[in-house]
Amino acid sequence: MLDVARKWRPEPDWTQARLIGRTVEVGAVAGVTQHLVSGNIGRFLARYHLGTDIGALDIASGDRYAVRVARDRLLAIGISPAEVSDGWHDEGYAVSTVSSALRLFEARGEGVRDLLARATTIDPGNPGPCAAMPFGGVTGIVYWHADIETLWIHVDRGLAAYLWEWFECQPLFLQGQEFRFGRSPHGCGQKGS
């Protein structure tokens, strides 16, 4: 039988994975609770005292907040599973725990805007109300966290290894490394990358 798994690199150990460039650093963030909320998001925001939701490239602050991902859908961050149950709620919204479904990356440093410019075509001056956007070839939920030098990117867990390889191939992380015949030490430019 054909073994197609050999052509793909193994997924990184996310607890140790870190890329450090001269002006930007990327790593995975663990332990953040994430819930997808659909329906009457106004009632959900009021029920959990989250104020207003944030959109694309807005700044999230605190341990609990909500990020707009569609017209009637939010990604709620930091609400413990003990506080909210999955399923339909009489207030008119449905909740699904997605902490295991989404991988969270953090990019930080003064070069994070350069990374953002390579990853998306969104105008940082007018990004829009929805934080879901194309990022590095996949759909991500993208916003600033705590300050404008810290970018959080939520992606489907199944696409995290691809996005990590995309990060590895960016010149921001390859400075000082030599390309030969379109290939880098990380495998950038090789078939399957």
C-alpha cells in the first residue's frame, strides 16, 4: 500500500514551537478557552458582560472578550466551560466549545506589521467589522491582543501545520539563511510546502 504520510512533515510540538526573526517572533498559545456563538449575539454579550465585540485588527484586552467572525457569529474567549454550556440557549443563541478545534498563534514584535502585510490583503487602516479573513493562505481570525505589536491568529487545527510552514518560509524568519535552487533549510519551495 502507498504510504503518503511520508511526504508530509510531522506536526511541530506546539509547546516548544517558536520562530524568532530579527523583528518578529511567532509561537503557539495554549490554554485559551474558545467558544463559537451563533444567533442573538447581543444577548450573549450582555449575559456574560463582554461589552461589545471586536472586529478585524481591533485590540482585545483582558482575559474575556468576544471577536466578531460573521454577521451573527462570535468567537468568545476566556469564558470557562463551567460558566456556559454547549447547545441551544433560550435567550436565542447556540454555543459550541471550539478550544480543541482552533489553534492559536501569537506573533509579536515591531515587525509584526510586515508579517501582516505578507499574510493578508486587508487594509490595516480600514479592516472591517469581521475578524475572519484570509491569512497566509488559510482563513484565520485575526486581531491585536493587548497592544499593536501582538497579533493573535486563530486557525482550524487541521491547517495549523500548513500555516506554521508558511511562517517558516517568510523572509522575516529566514534572514541569514541561504536559498539554493529555491529551497530553504526549512523545506520552503519543496514539493508539498
